[in-house]
Amino acid sequence: VLAELIEKFVSHLSESKTDCYFSTGSYKAMDADVKKENLSSVQQLGVEMTVRYGKYLNLLKEDAENGLCFVLMSCEEFLKQQQRTVVSSLCCLQEHYAGYDWFASSIFLIMSGDKERTLTFLQQFSRLLVSAFLWLPRLHLSMHLPVTTVEYGIHPVYFCSAHHVEMLLKAELPLVCSAFHMSGFTPSQICLQWITQCFWNYMDWSEICHYIAICIFLGPDYQIYICISVFRHLQQDILKHTEA
């Protein structure tokens, strides 16, 4: 039901010029015979974890691995059309996105391992503003960003979403804010980790689905509110750890 709902919603918005924040070229995925060996070691590890988790949730079948590899490789090729060339020694500014694509993997699970359906959704979704915040590889070396922003290697999620979380945390949860200040950690570091991983390993699957759906339906600012509500939920634990 969720898969059909987000599909229809995103399809409807992507056909409206006023809702399309990004222009995208045309891309047709050709080679369905993509092997795992074509991926980096980080991606291969991510594929294994995703397939294992998907089977545990009874969402994926035995042959799901090839389908996920096909989606990841196709996304990389599709997004490459919208990247600019940057000469830098920073590992996060190399041609390939340095991490694993947790968002595309989440959509693959929501679509029950249907690779064509997943890819069609991601291509339509990439036109919307919310894709910049939910799907981190979407803006990797992106020509949609100013050159100076790209060269710094800092993702907009860090200086937009995570920054606003810190500002709200001061007002909403001053004790949690102080606890972070005393620890030498920043809430934005934690939020960036949560958002990059789509809350995998932090929330249950149904909650991850709720996070993705809420941000798609209600807008990317809900990413900030969800982070704040998680900090509120963890407040007592955070304060107890600070005392200890």
C-alpha cells in the first residue's frame, strides 16, 4: 500500500512543472545483467546487508541481489549525467559517491525488490526538492549546486537540515543541547549519520517507512522535526549518560 501511495504521489508531482525543482535528462537503463563485482567494496557490503535485512523482513526473494546491484549501478549512471567535474584530493569529491546509497536501498525494499519499479520511482523522485534531502547521492558533485558549495565537499543536508536541528534543539530541548555541548559532540554530527543511513540500524523498518513517507508527503522540513522528536524521545537517556 505504501509503495503504491508514494508512487502515485511522486508521479503526480513530477508531472507538474511548478513542483519540479530539478530538471533531469533522459536515461534508459539498458544492461540488466549487472554483477556485484562492478560495485565498490563498500557498496558490495551494503548490498549484502540490504538483502539480508530484506529477507529477514520477508520483502525480498532469493534473486534480489542482482536486482539491487542493477538499481545502484543505474542510479549512479543516471545521476552522473547531472554532475560537474571537480579536481580535488578529498575522497568525498571523487567521481563515485564515497558511501552506500541507503535511500535507494530503502525504496528497493518498499517496492519488494522490483528493480524496474524502483528505478522509475527514483527517476521521477529526483525531480523534486525533497530528493536533495532524503537521497544524499542525489546532490553528489551536482551541477544544481554552486561550484563553491561542491568544492567544500559538505552536503546541503549538513548545513541546512542538521544546522536547523541545532537551532531548534536550543529552543526546544535546552538540557539535551547542553549535554551535547559538554560531551564535545555536536547534534548535527549525529543527525547527519541518521539521515545518511535513512535511520537504518536506529529505527524499526515500519518507522523508517514512516520517516520516508512523511518527508515525501509533507516536505523536507519534516526531516528536522523527526530528528528533534527523536532527541526528545531520548532525552532521559542522554541526560543519564551525561551524569555518568
